[in-house]
Amino acid sequence: MKIIVPPREGRAVRVGRGQTIRIATPKGAQAADFFAYNAESPAEWLSANHTWVTTFNVKPREGDTLISRFRRPMLKFTRDGANGVHDMMIAACDQFRYEFFGFKGPHASCSENLCVAMRREGHQVDVIPQPINFFTNTFVEKDGSFTSPPNPVPPGAFVELEALMDLICVVSSCPFDLPVEGWTINAGAGPTELEVEVH
Ligand SMILES: [Zn+2]
């Protein structure tokens, strides 16, 4: 099964235990906010924060087991085709994030994309989990300061993850498109589509 997540939008896919989800950025440098829920009990969701205190790395790395907020294994990061350019620190963007940067009027966001995608699966989302942001370039300095330098992820870069339980996964093509110095989330050419395959 293969779907295209259009630029600025999100999609949910069911991934059965033992199946692999592959997420690709065909044009490169498109941040993919990734969320996952236990298909049987959506109160259990993938938690970036719980994961990185287990792997002792603020970046997800090939071979890592990604865990839920109940600290149970949800996914195995089996293949990294993006040279490690990922993030687990940035909260999902929302309307107020864009207003913070001075944007006027409604703006598409990963939080909204998640809520809509999950509603289509029959679930109300009240809490926005900390996503794993694939193809997102962030850097933590020695003094703790944090930036998002220009995104070097090439066209066709991908990640593959194996489901360790039945999951509903949500992938959002991050709509971030504001010119903010030191905060280059996408390529600068504007959000582009993502490709999601389940097999
Ligand atoms: Zn976003």
C-alpha cells in the first residue's frame, strides 16, 4: 500500500504488527512529523521523550526501539536512508506557533493535521504527543542552545520502521514556511509531499 501525503497535509495509516512503514521525501528536505498509536488502545501513543531517555540520544538512530508513554516497544527503526537527520525535540507546530512568529490568520499545522487524520480513523485527539520529526535538522550546542540549520536531506531520502504492535501511524508534511533566521525547518522552497508505504 502506497499513499502520497500532500504538502501541508497529514494522513493516518494502519500498520499491523510485523509490517514495515516506509516514509520518504521525494523532493528532499521535507520535515515529516510522525505519530503512532496503539490501534487497540489509542491512549497509548509513541513518546519521543520516553524513547530518548532509553536510547540516551536525542536523535532516533537506526536500530533503536521506539517506545510508548507506557514505555512499551512500539516500533523498531530498521533503516535510516536520511543520514541521521531527524529530531525528537520540536513540539508539533500549531496555530499559535505561527502567530508567535507574527503570522496573521489561520495557518495549516502538524497538530491540526494529526487531529483531522485521527478523526478520520474514529478517534478524538485531546493531547498532541511529542512527535518524532524525521528529515528535520536540529542541533544542540554545548551550552544547550538549540537551532534548526538549513536542511541537507537529499531527494528520495527515507526511513523504515517495523511495527512491534498493531498501530495507527500519522505522518504530517510539516507546513512550516516562514522565513525565520536560524530556524530552517523545511528546504525553504515551501512544503512538499511525502510518500508513505506499508508492506
Ligand atoms: Zn509542523
